[in-house]
Amino acid sequence: MTNLFIDPDIRKAHTLPGAFYRDKEWFDRSTDHIFRRFWHYVADRDVIAEPQSLHPFTLLPGVLDEPLVLSRDKAGHAYCLSNVCTHRGKVLVEASGQKKMISCNYHGRCFNLDGTFRSMPEFKTVENFPSAKDNLAQLAMQELMGMYFVSPDPLQPFEDMLAPMMERIGWMPFDKLRFDAASSRDFFVESNWALYCDNYLEGFHIPFVHPALNQAIEFERYEYHLFPYVNLQVGVAKEGEPAFDIPEGYPDHGRAIYAYYFWVFPNLMFNFYPWGLSLNIVEPINHKQTMVRFRSYVYEDTVHQREKNSIDETELEDEAVVESVQLGIQSRFYEHGRYAPDMEVAVHHFHRLLALHL
């Protein structure tokens, strides 16, 4: 397995090698070097809305495979904890619900809802017990727009990573966003997770792949903005299409913005529309299969209209082209490609981050 190198000069650079998308070794290396170090959406605040609530889950099944539990204590403080008993390793919480403490039904060890050790039978004569290692590990967790994001070993705080996004759209009434189950769904894609991100990170393909979207935006005015671990694509609305009413004091005041497409390394996509937010989570299953979760959040006082461009329709178009690329890169004749300097700057940005961390 050779080292990755992406030339910082996009005019000279080559794309990731085809082997990156088809070889399991690169995928396995990404587990510790990327997915362990960055942030993941795990659930909405509602799953532990009440005091003394617990909600177990597995972080990135099949990849990180980490048993975790969200908890809220009596005082209302929320935590993300390891869901594995520090005695013999049994999974602790197996169903959501309300409890005064976390207890192991194997040997009776108990923990407070912040993960600190509480009690253990038959351990009175054990020396140097309890210690900090007898507490449940507490993961870094950040709440944003009523959603929880966690990381096992974050490279940097989530709020620092997302600062460029909040500076651009901090005027939006996030507190009015409400989850819309009817327009939320998961899509199974037969491709490497990074191929799906590649496709998302450029508008170059819009005229060729998304006819409805192409009718809604001014393709010639499509914009890209790069930040350390975030990038932004801006779609400008054609006349008559829905657009934001942006207040004074923000960069896009007076402009007809159709959508803001924010990508957060490595696999989160915040797509803001006048009606609300479509959060896309690209969850790898293995090196050639991916689950893309679409979660819609709408404003209470805004009619949820897809207009001419259906998000479902766009997703199916993306899915078809990405799966075709996954088939194509199996070819022994494909090594790597080149970047369109004006249209694939965000793809180049993504590839440079992958090379940096791998």
C-alpha cells in the first residue's frame, strides 16, 4: 500500500488512485485514522428528552462497532458513555428507557448516569478500588440544532470545525427546526463511501445528471468556499425559484440563494433550503457499500415544498452515477484522473484531507 499524495496545486494534481476505492486495506486504515478522530451524528435530542433517560446505540456498525449509550441525569445534563461494563465487558443498556442508574445484569456493577462508578458487590477486599478506570468512558459530545454529535477521539472541537458554517448562516432560526419523518429515509448505495462524497463535492455534474436541479439554479454562478475541515457550495436561484430572505450584516444579503451545501469532513452534509435542513450522513458499511441517511428538518412556520427539484429524485440520480463509477474503477486500465480547477476544488480539498490523515 503506497502513500497517498495529492499535489496542493490543483492544476498539477491527480485524483485519488482507483485502488483507494476498491482495496479493503485503505478502508481499514480509515477506521482509526479518520472515523475515530472526527465527528458523527448519532441521534436527536428527543431520544433522551426526559431526566434519567438512556438510549443505547452502536457507533458506525461494521466499522467502529462501538457500543455507546446516551444518558441524561436527574439534573438534566446529557452524556455519551461507553456501554460496556468495566468489570467483565458486558453490554450494559440494551433498550431505551428511564432509570435512576446504569446497572450490569451480569455481576451487579452499577454506575451513575454520568458514567462514574457507583457500587459493586463482593469487592470489599479488592485493593486500589475503585479507580478512574472503573468509571465508564465518557465521549466528547456536542449538541447542534437539537442533534447530538460524538467522537471517540476528536482531533478538534466540533464547534471549532463548524465555525465557518455558523458565521455564514447563523441568522437562521435553528430553534424552529422540527424533524420530519415523512420525508426522511435511508438509501443503500453499492459504492465506497468516499466516492459518494466525491460526487457531492462538485456541481460540475449537475447539468449532466440533475436536469430538475439545473432548471432551478444559475449554474454559471455556482460557488465553492473552502475552510480547514468544511467546505461550502452555494446554489443561486433562478428567477421565480424559492430563495432565502437573508438579513443585513451577512455575506449573502440581497442575493437569491437557493441552497447552502455544507460538507463537514469526513462524511456529514448539511443542506440548507428555505424550508429547512436536509442532513445527509454517509455511513460506510464496508469498502464497497454505503448507507446514506437523509434526515429532513423543517421550519414550523414554513410550507415544506420540494418545488421542481425533488431531493429523492436527485438522490436516485446521484446513486446511479456513483454506483457506475464504483464499477468503472475496478478496471485495470483506470489509475487516477485530473481535476477541473474551477469546478472540483472541493473534491481536491477532500482528497488532500484524506491524504493528510492517512
